[in-house]
Amino acid sequence: MKLCDFLFFTLVAGGGAALFVFAGCRFDVPALLILAGAVLLGSSYLIRRTRRRDRGEL
């Protein structure tokens, strides 16, 4: 994993943890939707990147 990927996903995880705590305290549906979207987009990015790396494109 490159350093920029690590920093990006660390920030996403930190923001997700903050949204999770915020949503848990108030049961805020938009915060839960944003968190779910960030997780889905981040995981799909990692899957695509890993597949390209395994094929030797990077």
C-alpha cells in the first residue's frame, strides 16, 4: 500500500469513526448513509486497485 493510500484511508476511517459516534448519539440517518457510502466507495477502490496491481498494470 502506498503512503498516499494509507493516509487517505486513515482519514476516511477517522471520519467514519466520528460519523459513527455522532450517528450513534443522535441516530442521524444522513450520517449513517454517508458512512455507508464512504465504506462502499473505499472498498470498491481498493478492489479495483488490487486487481490492476495483480495484472501488472501498476
